[in-house]
Amino acid sequence: MMKNILEAKFVKEMCDTTANMYRLGWDERNGGNISYMLDEKEVAEYFDINCILRTIPLGFNANELAGKYFIVTGTGKYFKNVEKNPEENLGLFRISKDGKNAELLWGYSDGGKFTSELPAHLMSHIARLKVDPENRVVIHSHPTYTLAMNFVHELDEKKFTHTLWEMCTECIVVFPDGVGVLPWMLCGTDEIGEATAKKMEEFRLVIWAMHGIYGAGKTLDETFGLIETVEKAAQIYMLTCNRPRINTIKDEDMVKLAEYFGVKYRKDFLNI
Ligand code: 2HA
Ligand code: ZN
């Protein structure tokens, strides 16, 4: 007997994460997308993995991920609606042997397909897996204060990261590797996908200037938490940036934090 996919932990987690992000105001309309790599073993509990519902061309080559399984939000779909109707708003597929197609096993039930940002997602998975074999999740979102900060702060990786680190004591501990920044680029393209993946070799967080953010991690919680921490710091920045700054977390304080918590941080992003 196959188990009911709607009770699968990974479907519940996708529902919870999209619902949280929607309620935080980060994912208006069809904004944002999530991809989550699954093990064949966990997928096989829910359906016959030889029963392909549809073959959907990827439009680019993902042969480094051949045979891998992903659950991914659908193109044009709203985070607001995932929880109510996971089968229409999500899809679960395997990358074909030649890396050219998505073999749909469940979901996109209204004839839909994966997010238009799939190139950036899959290319980021490939890049992160080389750095961290346990990476499973890529999230793209439009968090409000992070975006606002893009309009008033220099888009320099060192300066942007440094400002975020200054805004919350825990920032340097949560994202010691800092935040990569891409200039404004056309979204949905292979080009922005390749640029994002290149940044992902170095960073788990990548800003798409005046558009949003990408995060990567081992779990949905961890990846969500990374973006949430950046967003909190950006919020504090936006609440304080037009007033004189009287107090700040100093660079030597950040060194103490990084050393106390034993994290490997971007020393070159501090001014010491
Ligand atoms: O999928 O967020 O970047 C909607 C978007 C595109
Ligand atoms: Zn977007």
C-alpha cells in the first residue's frame, strides 16, 4: 500500500514554508519559488516511481542532476494557495537521464509546470552540492525590507554584508559567509541562473538587486531562517538609516562572536 502524499513530511513542510512566507508579506501574487531535493527512497513510499505522468522539457541541460528528485512550486502559482491545494501548486519530478527533461510524478494537476526560475534553482543546487553535499533546498523570495535596502544602500557585497552584520548581533553567526549581490538582471533566464550559481559557490545567500533574494541550505527551516535573518537585519537598517546612528556593533565585537561560536567568517568583509 502506497502512503498518501498529502501526508508526506516534505509536502507539509512546503505548505508550511510557503504559508509563512506569504503571511510575512514576502511573496505577493506569484512572487517567490522553492525547490527541495528529495531522496528516491522517501519518494517511492508515495508512488510508483516508474509511472511518469508527463515529461516536461527543462529548456536547459541539468545532466549533473540526472535521476534526482525535486518538489518545486509551480509557475504562475501563488504561495498564498499552496497550503489549500498542494497538488495544483506544487509538482514532484525526476530529472531525466539525459538531463533535458522533468519527469513529472505528481502535482501540477491543472496542466501547469515548474517555476520560471528553475534554471537558477537547479544551477544553484549543482553549485551548492559541490560545496556542501547535504544541501537540499533553494528558496527565492521578495522580502520587503531586503528589497527596500537595495534602493538605498550600495550594492557592494562587502558593504552590504557588513551593514547586515551590524544590525543584529547574531547575523555574523547565522551567515558568516556573507551575502552575494548580483546587479539587476532579467529574471527567468539561463544567464541569471548561471550568475546566481556562480555566486552560490561562495555564498548561501544571493541578492538579486531590486528583485529579491536566493537562499540555499540543508533543510527548508535552515534556508528560510537564513532569509529571515537577513530580512530582520534589513528591517532594522531601514528603521534606523535616516536617523543619526549613536550606537553600533563594532567589528571587534563581531570577531568575538564569530570566534565564540566557532564560525568561519569572511574576515575580508570586516574593516580590521
Ligand atoms: O516566480 O519570483 O522571479 C515569480 C518570481 C520570479
Ligand atoms: Zn522573483
